[in-house]
Amino acid sequence: MRRKSPIVLSMIILLCFCFRAEAQDYSFGLYSSLKGIGAVFEHSRPGNCFNCYSAIMDIYGMPTGRSNMPGAHFSFSHNVIYRESERNGVIYRLYWGTGGSMGFLHDFEKGLFASPGGTVLRRNYGFMAALDGNYGCKFIFRDELSIDLRFTGEFGFHMRRDEIHGNTDLACYLNGLFRAFHPQLIISYLF
Amino acid sequence: MRRQVIISILLLLLPCLALPAREPGTASFRFGIEWGGCSTLYTAMHQNYTVEDGYRVDENHAGGTFIGNAQMLANAGVNITPHIALAAYSGLTGISKDFRVVPLTLRGTYFFKDMHCDGMLCYLDGGVGLKCKNLSDICTLLSAGTGYHLALSRAVSLEFLACVRLTLDSPDIMDPDTGKAIPAENIRVNNARYGALNFSVALSF
């Protein structure tokens, strides 16, 4: 009885801590957009929700030759699936969500393509922090692969060093608003 | 005995009724988008011209390099057979430093298995690129590639592609003294070649 008492006591203590265990869906994917390229991790939450974590290389200015170094962009969002349907073996999920993002990248500057003596990005990289709003549709194929089409708007600030005047500028993060209409494609594998 | 053999043969032929009749080869349309990275690993240039002062310049160099670019393409075409597709491609692709073109190419793709199944594919692509700085100036684009095709559904497929691309160009030559373009009659040789390795992802519908 004495030998068994630690075991019994341990079992009683463990029973007091009943952890809620649920099977969770995870997915890991590739993020592609005119905003940048990167990786995305998602996991499902109770109540038809899922969390999304992304790490992206921001390529503002690079496709048009105005910059040759990317910035860094990290974001988190909590998304709610409000409609789900299935057609021809493909599951469609419409969702919306909110979250936050931060990064070290360029903000918007006028001009599109670089030209000699022209519109290369002049301002420095700067620190960005913003609140996000997402809206998207997830297509799930064969229960193992999903393609997300998502739009994200960001409202926040961009803080950068002004080399000419020697001070620090704090401005509204314009790219978060102007690039809200840029579609984002996320190809994920579901575990 | 004979009756038993006939009945056995008829029973063995019964499953043939369950096999679908082979559909006659009907072409169907396809369209899609493709995006990815281009890394130029080889450049070669040979230029032989006479400058305004009258002396001749001969520049010839080739070698390895690394210039990173990207491409974004859209395509529309036809599935000729379950194994062969033909499509026209256009979009924006980077060739070298500050050298971007709008490609207009034709690609023939061969699917080793049926295009409605997962499997390997290979393709040949050729056409012209309109230089972004001057759309009337063109270069030649040639690609050969391979990839893996995932048939996600009857209508949607995902492809992971890798290819080798060769770009043939005759760039404008600037007189180093005057900064003006050398006239064509003063140019004897003007060839530039770029070799690139491209990796891309494609969605087809």
C-alpha cells in the first residue's frame, strides 16, 4: 500500500488538471503576392476559427528596379470562417479576420519604374507596426492541399530616419492602405 | 464442355460493359497564371563597332554571374490531347540588371501521364520579348523545362516548374565619348546572350 500511494497520489493530482485536448489541423504554406514572398503557418482553433502566422520578404520597389534589397514583414491574424460549402470535391471557405503586423521595410514613394536619375527609392527603410484586416477564400483540394486567395489591409505607422535633415520621421504606413487590393495567394499543405 | 467454355468467355467479357467508352479527342481550353524567380547565371557579349572618332572597338567577354529576377506570366491555350497542351504566354519577366521584357511566347507541354492525373511534365517554350524601355525593340526567348503536375480537381491543377532559359539580344551600343547610340552601319557584331535558371509555380484552370 505504501509503494502504491505515490502512484495513486500522482493520478489524483493529474486528474485535477484536465487539459482540454482536441485534434488540431495545421498547415504550412508558401505565400506569393506582389507585396512579397514568404512562408505561412496556420492552425485551427475551436469555433470555426484559425490563426495565421506569416513571415514575408517585402519586395516593394524590387519588381520595377527601384530597390534591390527586400524588407522583412511579420504578421499574425485570427480568422473566422463564416461560410463553408463543397462542390465537386472541393471545399470552399469564406473567412474574415483581424490581427497585427510589424516589419522593417520601405514605405510608398511616387513613381513606378526606375529611370536614370529618376525614381529609385530615396527614403530609408523603417520600422512598421500596424493593425490588419483580412478577407479571403480558402479552396481545399483532396483534403491535403489548400489555396487561399486573400486581401489584407493594414493601418499603422512607419518610422524611418531622414538622412537629409538628420531627424526621424513618423508617418502613416501608406503601403498598408495602397496595397490592400493586391491579391495574396497562399498554397498550403494540410497536416 | 463447349457450353461451359462459351459461358466462361461471356462471363469474362462482362466487365467490359463497365468500362467507359473512350471519348473522342476533343480539345478544351486552358488558362492560367505562373510566377517565380529567375536567376541569370551566364552572360556573354560580343560587340564590334566603329566610334565617331573612327577607331574600332571590339569587346568580347563571357562568364558566370548571378543576377536575381522574377517573372509573372499569364497564359491561354488549348489541351490538344490528354497528354499535350499548347498555350500562349505573356506577362513580365526580368532578364538581367535593369533589363525587363514583356514576353510573347508559345509553349508546348507534354504530360507523361494524363493531364488529369498527378505526374511529371516537360515543355518547350519560344518567342520574343518586348523590352520595357522600348517596346519596339525585341529579343529572343527560348526555354526548356520540366516539372511536376498536381491535378487538384477536374478544373484546377498546380504545377511546380524548373527551366533553363536562353535570351538572345542585340542591345543598343552607346559611343563612350559622345554618349549617342552607334548607327547600325558602324556595327559589325552585336550579340548578347543570357542563360538563366528559373523556378516557378503555376495554376491552371
